[in-house]
Amino acid sequence: MTLTRRTLLQASAATALTGSVFAPFVARAQEPEFAYKYANNLPVTHPMNIRAAEMVEAIRKETDGRVAISVFPSNQLGGDTDMLSQLRSGGIEFFTLSPLILSTLVPNASISGIGFAFPDYAAVWRAMDGKLGDYVRGQIAKAGIIAMDKIWDNGFRQITTSTKPIDTAADLKGLKIRVPVSPLWTSMFKAFGSAPASLNFAEVYTALQTGTVDAQENPLAIISTAKLYEVQKYCSLTNHMWDGFWFLANRRAFMAMPENLRTIVAKHINEAGMKERADVAALNTELQKDLTAKGLAFNAPKPESFRAQLGTAGFYGEWKGKYGDEAWSILETYTGKLG
Ligand code: X2X
């Protein structure tokens, strides 16, 4: 075999790729010192997972490969209730969770989900990036979990059904509706006279498909990416509550990183969250047309009958009592008087 310049070049290119001969001379990425898992309940196509993928890459780069986070979307590691246990035990290091579901561990965390509290996104972010967010993160810290500064968005929630559009609060009476696993959600739909069933999101598509429940409620970005329109006919734009996702970290795992790495990781998580907020807000305003084309029939009920029913049923008074005056007055700073 004659060695030409070309075959030599080919040979060296091949060995550089496999890394054997030239490896000592090639600058190699470090083995990760911190190989962490981030799990969530949403499809890969949702902005949460799109921004998380960018975030993981930005963290890997800026830490020179010392921090490697793997993303497990779409309930691959279990339902929310299960993932919360894994976060606490250290089986996973990062997890995004609705404040309402987190309230099964941190009772006052659900306060941001009170029905018809926030009129719009401007009020939401003022509260969640302000004193209400500070208050809730303090409560979460007491449970030994770290919540990043910027809560990610889920959105204003809308009701879908397979049976009929919801026009007024009276239409919710007796409705078999799935709600996430949280006392606040169950309480709210009981106040409407519905028959709420608590289910983790992992089970929602099948529960709707098999008719275990007739209805569910979620923001349009989820109705779209989780393809709930395939198993629902009507979508009523009730905007009955705002919901987000606290980006949570197992404290031991987070504090195991030196401070300079913690700063980099937190910065990229918060930045990704800000981008995710913009993505979700855009989707939630744009998606109606697309979902109509996919067969969902939309209506836009007025909020008055729903608010009035929650008031009559004593919903606001009951929850004010549970959260206490301090927390409730922080909430009302941002929403005005409730109930
Ligand atoms: O479970 C839901 O409905 C979801 C995806 O919106 C939450 O995570 C609360």
C-alpha cells in the first residue's frame, strides 16, 4: 500500500474522530462532574422542553462540560406525584411543577392559583416576580426544596369537554371533569357543583378517550401539544385561573455544585424561563385558529357567573382562612379585593 498525501490525511481524520492516536493532543470536553436529571410532564414539542433543550446546552458550554443535565419530558419518569417524591429523595435533581400540585407538600404554594385572581399576564408577572413569588419561594425553601427565581408559564386555563360548551357557571353542574392532583382544584370545581376527578396529567389523554371523564381544563398550548383536541369537542375560554411551573431543585444536589457553577446554572434556567413565558403567551393567543381547524368548537363565556358562584359557595372565604391573612393580603396587593 502506497501512502499518498491523501490517504495519510484520511487516516489521520479517521483516528481523530475515534480519538485513539491523537486523543492526548485534542482538547477534549471534560467528563461531567455533575450529571443531573431534569424531568417534567409535558410533550417535547411544548415550549418548556424546547427552551429546556437550549438551556441544557448553554449550561454545558458555559461550565466547560462540568454540568450535564439530561431532560426527561412527557412523564417518562412517572406522573407528577411520583416525580415530586423522586425530587425529594434525589432520584431526580430538577423538576418543574404547578404551584397547585406542589401544595400537596407546601400548602400555601397554591395561592397563585385562586380562581379569577389575576386579570392578565401583567398582573401575574408583577406578583410572581414580586412579593407573592418571594413569599411562596420562602415556603418552598422551608420544605427543603429550592425554587428558582423565575416561575415558568403554563398559562390561563380553559375548559374542554366532549359533551357541550360551557357558557355559564350553571353548565359546570355535575360535569365529570379531570383536575390535577391538588386540594385547591378539587375545591374550586366542587364550588361549581362539578364532579371533579383528580388525575395526574400522564393519565389525562386516556381518561378522556375512554370516557372516564368528559372534560378537562388546560391552557391552549397544552391542549395543542398534548393533542387533547383529538378526544374533545368543545373549548370554552373561561380563563378561570392562571397556572405556572416552579423550576425546582433538590437542595442537596444543587448545593453540591460550587457557587460559580450554581450561579451559571440558575442564570440559564431563569433565562430559559423568561423565553418560555414569551413563547407560551404567544401560543395561547395564536392557537385558537389552528385548534378550530383541528375540530374544536370555541366559545368565550363571560366571567361574571363563575365569579359569583365561587363567591356564593364560600370559596374565597374558605381559602383566605386556610392561607391566613398575611399570604392573602400579599395576593390582594396584586389582584385587588377578592370574593
Ligand atoms: O396537569 C396538568 O393539567 C398540567 C399539565 O397543566 C399541570 O402540570 C398542572
